[in-house]
Amino acid sequence: MIAEKRDEFVRLFQEFANSYPYTPPGLRHIAAYDEQRRQGRRNFEAIASAAESRENVTEAVLLQLLPYGTSANNRQRGAWIHIAPAITKDIKEWFEAAKWTKSEDWSQVAEAIFSFVRHCNNEPGQLSAACKEFTELPYSKGFQMGMLTPILNALRPDDFLLINNKSRQVINYFANTSYGQKLTDYPAANFTGHKLIKKLATEMHYPGVPALRDDDLFDMFSLWLVTIKKYGFLAQETSLASEVVEFTSDLEEVELQPEYTLCQCAEDTGLDQAELTGWVRAIERKKQAIIYGSPGTGKTFIAQKIAQHLIGGGYGFSELVQFHPAYTYEDFIQGIRPQSQDGQLKYSLVPGRFLEFCKKAESCQGLCVLIIDEINRANLAQVFGELMYLLEYRDKEIPLAGGNTFRIPPNVRIIGTMNTADRSIALVDHALRRRFAFIELRPNYEVLRRYHEKKTSFNVDKLIDVLKRLNNAIADKHYEIGISFFLTENLPEDIQDIWLMEIEPYLEEYFFDNLKKVDEFRWDGIKKELSL
């Protein structure tokens, strides 16, 4: 089956390459991809600007975000002419005649389409959630995969495939899937399509084949196969359910992450949703951020929750790595490692943790988040090496030792955590600092109060007064005592151990040259203040 499917694709693709691309229709097809994407982006940006100015964008959305067939009337109306048209006539007449839309509902239809496209463009990792949300609206009837994916592809071609009825059939055939035309099938079809195209890429590039993006070449091949070759997919007898198809073995499903909204994140962290929204926006803008603060402010927990939100509703994943003073470039990027092979000791170039992470992320359709805990404990300039360049220029590629090249996949986000008691932010390499968004965490006493109001009957008002007085005595925000020490449901039973075994040793180290200051915060006195 492996050989049959591969040989079948190679044979068909060679026939396509020899017969279609350099014909007049083929040449027009080749030229159309980039131009139509540029026009789609211009359309969306103009509509977004008009919507922000509270202008009525109903007609613009219906004409310029949906793909139309070429005709004098469509061109005269300013419609977005596309090589994969889903609309050939007036959409209002079509949908109203089909009883899908009432004439008075078109403004809501346009608003739903624009909101869906904007959601996908701003948060590509939320594709599944966006498709589900759109299809549940009363105004979504009739808007299927082929009608909405062209604009997504125009805005984010690396994230979203253009999938219409033709390419969908080809994906289903070669990946042994059965996706329909419903928009809710698109996230999985998009994921499988990316994997399939990557698998077939080496078979599509050889002398004489047009120098197109892999996905555009696959789309062009699909159009030829279905409309010109008229290949008989249905005539092919396949018992998909009983076959083990090794050819598509690397198209295994990555588990769809459950949606995790910012509202849920705010509930779990106790932080303000508006503040979290700003942080997520900063991460999306810079692609990498560092959450920094004093001990016990919840940096790692919050980083994990933000990562959970970023990957929620998509086919991504998150991982955590912890830096330490001995962590090296070889650990993170790549290095020569001794390896035993057939009784011989060999020194091979082995990819480090970040290269492995990026390799895994490349095969995912959805955001992938690497959390670097205690990022400032390593020598960052040394550990990151040439990655410093890629952090700023995400669309570039660099050569690595050993002849390989490397780029950070566009779906990768990095969140570091920095304990400022270990090393001040001022000591971080300036070149690295400007490549990250920095998010400061201070002790949030309201989070502590809300936690115990919700989960325990312990009144923390007196404890908060003690912590405020203690942090005033410390008088340095980099060394303040955070509230996460006390976020435990058994606080009445645990607080003595927490204070004696965690707080006092920390204070003794901080006030090593003024131990009388520590005496002001010994447990015996604090216990009385807390009325325990």
C-alpha cells in the first residue's frame, strides 16, 4: 500500500508537471497565488480600519473577503476575484433564494464573517474554537470550508491551507481521510493537509517544476487532478478501515487541546482578565516574553496557565525546560555528544532541547509554547548563540554547524520566568532584553484574599498586613515575599512550617548583616499577630 500510494502520486504529479503548469491557464494560475493573497490582505486591512472607525462594512465584507469567480459584473462590483471561487453570482440572491438568509440579516452575517476571520488571524491557535463558534451562529448557514479558507490563507498562508472541494478530495484520497465540506472539518483537514504536503514535498520538486510554495503546488495539482484529469477517486476500491497505511503513518492526530479561555485563566490565577489580555497580546506581538518577579509571585504557574490558553482549542502543545548555571548552548541548540554505536564510540552532532521542540512544533497545526523556567540562571548570551538573531527575525533562516539550516517555526512562542532574587533584570544582556516582552509580577494580596475566601474559611487580612510590613522592611521589589507560599487549602495547619522553614531562612539570608531585623519577623511574634 505504501508503494502503491506513493507511486500513484509520483506518476500523477509527473503527468501534471509535464502537461499543465506552462500552458496559458497554468501560467495564469501560477501568477495568481501571490497577487490574490496580497489583494486579500489589502481587503482585510481596509475593512478592519473602516470597522474601527465605525463605518458600515457589510458590503465590503461580502464582496472582498469571500472568493468570487471572474466575470465583468464581479469585477465591476469590486469583488475579490479568486482562482478558487466559491461564489459566481450575487450572494444575497443566492442565499435568500435558498432560504439560508433573510434580507434583513446581512449586516449580522457580515459581522459574523469579519469576526471569524479576525479571530483566526489574531489567534491562529484558536482555529478549532473559532470554527465551532462561527458554525453555531444562526447566520452561518451555507458558509462552508471553500468559502472562508481563501481569506484565511491570504492572511496567514503558513498557518492556513486553502482547502476547497478539489483539494479536499485529494487530501482525503492520499491521506485516507473523509473530511466533508463543513467548516468544523477544516481544523483537522488543515492539519492533515499540512502533514501530507510536507510528506510529499520531496516528490514535488525537481527540475522543470514551477518554483511555488509547497501548498500552492499541491493546490494547483489538486485543481488539475479533479477538473482536467478528472481522476476517478470514487472508482478506486479501498478498504481504509482495515488497512494499515504506513505511507500516512506520520499523519497521526495530535490531540486537540481543550479550549481554555482567558476568563478561565483569570479565574484560576486570580488575576484581572484585562491584564491577562494585555500580556497575551504582548506575547503574540513579540513571540516571546519573560515573566519576572520576586520569589513566590507565581511566575511559573501563571506561565503555564497562559501557555494553556495559547494552545487551547488547537493542535499544539507546551513543554517546560529549566535553566541552571551549567546549562549550555549544546544542551539548548546542538552539540557534539559521545554515542556508542556497534561497540564503537562516535561523536555525533546531536540536536538540543530547543531544536527538538521546534522539530516537533513544525508538524503541529496550532501554537506551541516552550516555557523556560528560571531563564536568568543560565548565561543567556552563550546559551542562545545565533538564536538571538532568529528571535528578532522570525522569518529568517540561519546555517548551523554541521551544514544544517534552522528557523523558528511561526507557531512557536517562548515564555521565560525570571526570579529577580537570583539575578536582577538589569543584568540581563541588553540585546536579549529588547527581543522579549517583560511582564512584571508583584505580590498580589487580593489574589491571596480571593483564594481563601473561595477555598477556605481562613481570614488572611492579618497575614496580608504582616506581609505588607515585611515587604516594606525588605524595601526592594526584587526580593519581596510573594503570596504563593500561602496559597494552600491547609494554611491553618501549614503556616507555622511555611514561616519557620521557608520565610525565616530567606530573611536570614537577605538580612545577613542585620539579623535584628529578622527578629522582628520571627514566628513567635508573627503567631501572636495572627491570633493563632
